[in-house]
Amino acid sequence: MPMIWINGQLVPDSQATVSVRDTGLLHGAGVFTTMRAYEGTVFRLGQHLARLRRSCEHLHIPLHYKDPQLATAVQQLLQSMNLSSARLRITVTRGAASEDPLHGQHFEPTVFITAVELAPYPPEYYQRGLAAIVLDEQKLNPYDLQAGYKTLNYFSRLAALRTASLRGAGEALWFNVHNYLQSGSISNVFVVKDGKLLTPPTPLELQDSALAGRVPYPRSNVLDGITRQAVLELADELAIDVALAALNIGQLLEAQEVFLTNSIMQIIPVSAIERKAVGQQIPGPLTGQLMAALDQLIEVETGQ
């Protein structure tokens, strides 16, 4: 039976309810994180929870549960549904507002965790890569309060994915209002040029004054992806030259390799951008090296 953990309780999903006055429903006031479980263990759960908490603090969303409580809830949910390989999501909304005579407006957040059996990406995506489109009509605004955070305001990204699908592609690449690459709709983006691994910086990384001086825009929309961070760590261990850099459309199209990351896909190569082939339209050597290294890291950290 499908179950949901909501506000401290495990209940059948048919019995889980959210108030019609919840600001997550009314205003998209909420954040989430998507995770992947391997043989019943979530890869880098601690990092997911830490990012979720940072997002809540930045956007003034109360989160009353401590990380150990949420970690226990994740395991309880997996066990209750007898899931080993699973896709999970933790969602936190600001909840319904009420008026407190002494302290003004008060929010009681809604926290819920869902899990489903993992539906992996097609094997051919990893063997041959996927095509990506470039969004022309929509741009990311790095000056938005939500920039760089995984909020419930996902409609434009899902619409972009639908456009990509209709055009025979698997992802849509986003640029900011300054016309520099930021991310995919649901992924971080890496580019390989002349043996160097390049990726756009996150808002936190742009706080480094030396890096900020090299980037021609002051703020970023790039999510600090959990798999993105794992790839950066692996590149360092493998002595791969890495640079956090601003990338325009020309630099993207000149890349010898391009790949995407997120917690569900892990690493997926990009074989074409619009009609422009990327490399030999198969995973390049550096991409393949990192794919193998990430698989090994996941095995070690999840105890497979």
C-alpha cells in the first residue's frame, strides 16, 4: 500500500491531506529535495537535509523537525513500503497562516515525504546520451529571491521539459538574463573543453571574491546539486582540471563533451544540443571516467 509520512505520521496516501489554505498550494511557498535510495539507503541523505534546511532558512520557511527525525522518517517510509531502489521527495511548505495576537502572523509548516519504486532513465541515455534543446524565449532571473533554490515554483521548468520532449529531446538548457548558461530544467550542466571540466557557479560559490571577479554576472540561478558536488569531489580525486566559469552559447556548442547530473539520473551524457552534435555523440572519455567513479562512490557510501 502506498504510504506517506506527513507531519510526523505514516499514513496511507489516500488519507494524507493538506489544507486548502496552505501557502504552498496558494503561493508556491515551499521547497523540496529529490533523493535516490539504493538497496534501502539514500545516497548522501545528510547533504540533502542540509540543503533543504538552508533553503528553508533563506526563504523564511519554518522547519521544526531536526535532521535525525527526518532521516528516521525516510527509513520508516522505505520500510513500510518495502522499497529498496526508490525515488523519494521531501517537501516543506510554509503551511497555513493564522493571526497571533501577540506575535502577528504565524505559520504552521507542512512537511511530507513521498517514495515510489525507482523508474530509471533508459539505458540508451547512458550508452549514447540524450539530446538537449536551448531555451530562447525564457530566461532565468538571478535577482529573484528564489534563485538557486529548489522551490515549488516549477511550472516553467516542467513546461520547458515538455517542449524538449515534443522536439525529441530529453532536457532543456536554461540561460540567465545575461545570456550565460545556468542549468537544465532538472539538472546541473558540465562541459568539457580541452581536457578541462567546466560548470557554472552556484550563489554560494559566487561569494568567493576571486571567483566573482572572473564571472561577468553578480548572481546565480545554479542549484548546489548533491550529485554536482559529488562530481566535483571525484574530479579533484582524479586530478581532473576543474573551473567554475561563465559559459555562453558559443562555448557550450564548442564543447567536446557535455553531461548532466541530478540525484536520479546520476550522470547522463549529452549527445546533441539542438542539431549540433557533441563530440562523437557517445560518452566522451572524461564523462565515462566520472560515470564509473560515481558508480563506485555510490556503492561505497550506500554499502551495496
